[in-house]
Amino acid sequence: MKMNNDTNKKVYGLLGRTLGHSYSEMIHKELGNPDYRLIELEPEELPGFFAGNEIGGLNVTIPYKRSVMEYCDTLSERAKAISSVNTIISTPSGLHGDNTDAYGLEYMAKRAGIDFLGKKVVIFGSGGASLTAKYVAKESGATSIVVVSRSGEDNYDNLSRHSDAQLLINATPVGMFPKSGESVVQVSQFPECEGVLDLVYNPRRTALLMMAQERGIPNSNGLPMLVAQAKAAEELFFGNKIPDSENERILGLIRAETENIILIGMPGSGKTTVGAALSELTGREVIDIDQKIEEAAHMPITRIFDLFGEAEFRRMEREQTAHYCALNGKIITTGGGVVLDERNYPSLRQNGRVYHLIRDTKLLPSEGRPLSLSSNLEAMAAERLPLYVRFRDVAEANIGTPEETAKEIWRDFCENTRDERA
């Protein structure tokens, strides 16, 4: 159990069961609550916690949004309507339960340009998050709301009868780290879809959201909801109004801290040296995918090619790319052929801004690079260019020193990760 050990202090924090990857502590401290902490409890510990601590203010997450209601002396009308509590505050009348998730979801949708009015909404999942989504959709004027669950009347085996859905909301944990890459449905199953909201916020771009982005459909992950509901909760904790601009400021901070910098490009284009310069500039860890492959195989890449061939190397590359690109706040350098496998696209982009390093092919070294040694580099570059264009966010000419290129990448990264709306 993680909690405040100072019995003279009121307790502020996030109450849940598994909180290792939560951003809530950082968010609330940015909002001016230095005492906010993560409180991990097993179900049998709840009674003792509420009996033995003076609560100042709590947020509540999975799996306790309904079970904490019995410890509340009063409930807001919104919490009653949703049948779920995610915020508890201390009042003269005792503990008061409320639900700021609804405000967070409204903010998330509005920020993405998604309007519920007059729309058919399909919500995936039937837990506490689903209850909030259903409430917001109804209050915002949706004309039809369908909740899809594994065993309900509307389930994943009869989705076709709701193919006319205009808005999709994922209120399940499907696609959440560490099981990144999974999706509850295919967006193509809903040809009239015009908006996708995924309450998952880690990874930043789930498979569901990337499908929406490929089709130009407005979309959002759950991070704006997380930040906005936290601001609303802090206002309830202390009775002070916090400027709405704090939502965007904190979103920018989290994005800049958690987004990966991904370097792709031809073999010898300078990914390793630029990655090292970026690490020196930013203090971030560099993860080299080729190095991770060699460590996993206990042999150099040239030996992998000799013994097992390119196909096995690409399988190993895909495995290591998926694993390490699911992390946050790293600099990740890739092999020149990572773009040859389309399955690496969502792995690279789920948490990363992708920079394509470009260098004149006449300057590309080939020693120690199996495919470069056996190929015409000009032809290889021409063949791969459309793939690099597809995978990249930014084309970066690596014509100066590694330090100069690193500075330019870092400048672009800081400007764009803070301002990006997705």
C-alpha cells in the first residue's frame, strides 16, 4: 500500500489498484497540489483506509469507481446519474462523491472538434468509464447510444447492425500499454464514422486512433480527459477556480516529456551519431534497435544474416521495435530497413515523432552493413524513399555536424509536441 504516512496531514491522491504508469501525480503537482500521491490498495484494504485517514481529496480509478460510493456520505447529482465516483472531497457533512470524468470527456471531445448532437454513438465496454461516456453522450444530445460488451445484447459478434454509427468511443483497456497495438474494432467496420474517442492515453496513438487518422477522421486519446478531470477535481478539493489554460499547458508538458524521438533513414545516414548528440543535448536515453537485436541474439547482425537470413533478422527487428517503441521519453535509432515492414509503422508512431535523416548516398558507408555491401545504394535509396516518406513526420537533412542536426531536431520536437492537437 502506497500512501501518506503523516497522520497529521490530510490525504490527497489517486486511489486505485495498479498505478505504476499513471500521470496523475505529475498533473496534480503541476496544478499546485504538492501532497498528491498514488495510493495503491487491494480491495480488502479499502475499509481500513477510509476509517484510518483524514481525507482531503481523492481521485478514484479502476477498479474502485463504484465500490467507493458506500464510503461517501453524500453524492452529487452527476455521480448519482452516472452511478460512478471518481472524485471524493471532505466537507462539513462528511465525504462527498462526485464525477469529474464527465467534464474531462466533454473537454476531450470538444478539443477534437467532435460533437455528439444528433449522432449515433457506439461505446465499447460496459464498466465505469462506459457509464461516464453514456452519460456525456446523452447530455450532449446524441440521438442513439449503443453500449457494446462481450456478452451483452449488443456484442462484438453482431456489430454489423450498428455499422451506421457516427461516433465511436473506446471505454475498454484494449490497446493500453503494455498491450499496445491491439484494437477493440476496425474503424473500417463503420463507414459513416466521423469521430473516434479512445479513453486510453498510453500509448499516445492507439491502433484505433491510427486507423482514424489514416482516414482523416477527427480523434483523440484520453490524455486531454485525464488532465481536464484532474483540474476539475482540484477545483473541488480546494474551492479555487483554475484557469482553463492550465489544461493545455500541462498537456504540452506531458507530451514533451513522454513522446519518443525516432530516427529513421538509410544505413550510414547518421542515426547513431545524431542520436548520441541528441542524448547529450537532452539527457534522454538512446535505444539502438540494431544493438538490441544483437544483444537478444548474442551475435552481430552480420552473423544473423549469415546463419538465418534476412527474414529472421526482420522478425527480430519487428519484435524489438514493438517492445522499445512502447516506452516513453526515449531517443530510438533504427536500422535502415525498418520501413520495409509495414507492421513497424504503428510501433514507431504509437509514442513517437519520426525524423527521417537524409544524407547524399555518395557519403553513405557500407562496411559492416550486409545489405549495403551487396546492393547498389542509389537503387536502394530510390526504392526506400517512398517508405521513408510514409513513415516520417519530418525530413531532416543531415548535412552539418551531428550536434547541429540534433539541435534542429530538438527545436522542432519542442515546438511541435507541445502544440500538436492529436
